[in-house]
Amino acid sequence: MSDENGSTPGGASVVRVWDLPTRLFHWLLAAAVVAQLITGNIGGNAMPWHFRVGYLIFALLLFRLVWGVVGGHWSRFASFAYGPSSIVRYLRGRPLGGDLFHVGHNPLGSVSVFAMLVLLAAQVATGLVADDEIANVGPLNRYVSSSVAMAATAWHKGPGKVLIVLLVVLHIGAIVFYRWRLNNNLVRPMLDGDKRLSAPAPASVDDRLARVRALAIVVVCALLVTAVVNLAG
């Protein structure tokens, strides 16, 4: 139980780390990635859904790109764009006084986040121009040469898919490791948004105005994705 300032009887501070838009993005993206792996492996009649979920991921990535600039404090890329020296300090367990690795994404987590965003962006881009030479063609396929389409399809169905699966496995493994070996629950803050910290830290704004702004961004991103997909027509 905390008081009106977010402090608890034990001296800890409850800090809003993950705003609601970030949490919804996280869980929607996780569900979408799982859906893509399933529908992609099934193929056939599941492929229309594979495309639809792909467009959803496209919109989610656009939203995260914008939210990484204007979102809550710990959702902004600037808060977890760590340099090599920060990663080394984290691995050695020797943080400086200003390092807040324990609040938002830690340096290793940030590498995983950026890697996942880049890989998913590559999957979306290659999916948009892919052609499996059977029955499924990306909506922007006609704008690229056949050699580019073949290379994109090979990446999309091969290395790109494998790398994403590996990242997912590593992500789940890290969650288990932090929970059982370091007694650090990474899932709960992504559900309720809050972390109990031993010292105060900057909080992410998560009020009604921020959520309305996020919704407006989502609408614009959805419209942009619709416009891109409709270029096929």
C-alpha cells in the first residue's frame, strides 16, 4: 500500500514505469508475433490472416517509432539507448551513480528491444514485396524486380523468421532467469505499469491526455498502413 506520493511504508517508492500505451503495444505485438509464426507455418487458408496480422505489426511498429519519441519517460528511446560503456558497466555490476539500469530497460534488454524492432521491420518490409510463386504475393510486389522479390521472400521465410524465433526464446529465457535467479519480476510491471524501487526515479506520464495522444497516433499509423497496402490497387 502506498501513500499519495507513491512511497510505501517500507521506504520504497512505487514508480509508474510503463505507461498504458506501451503496455498495450507490448502485449499486442507479442500476440501478433505468435500469430504470425502459427499462420506462416500453417500456410494455405491461414495466409490471409498472416497478411492481416502483418499489417497490424506494421502499424504497431510505426506507433512504437513515434511513441519512442513522445511517449512516457521510460518508453522513449533516449532512456534506453545505451552505449558500449554502459553495457560493460552493467555486465560487470559496477553502475555509476546516475545509472538507472534497474528502472526501465537495462542495457541487455535494450539491445533485445532494438534488435526485435529492426528484425520485425525487416519482416514487414520483405513481406510487403514477397512472392512465394504459389498463391501469395505482397501488396507492393509489383514495385520491385523479380530478383528483389525472390531475395525478400527467402529472407522472410528463412533467416528473418529464425532470428525472430531465437529472440523470442532468449526473451522468455531472460524473464525466467531474472525471476528465479535474481528475484526480479519483469512481467508484473508490464501488466500494471509500476515498479517498487528502493529510491525515487523519474515516472512516466500516463494520464488521460497521454492516452488520447497515443490513440490519435494509432489512428494515423493505421491510416498510413492502409494507404501503403492500397498502393497495390
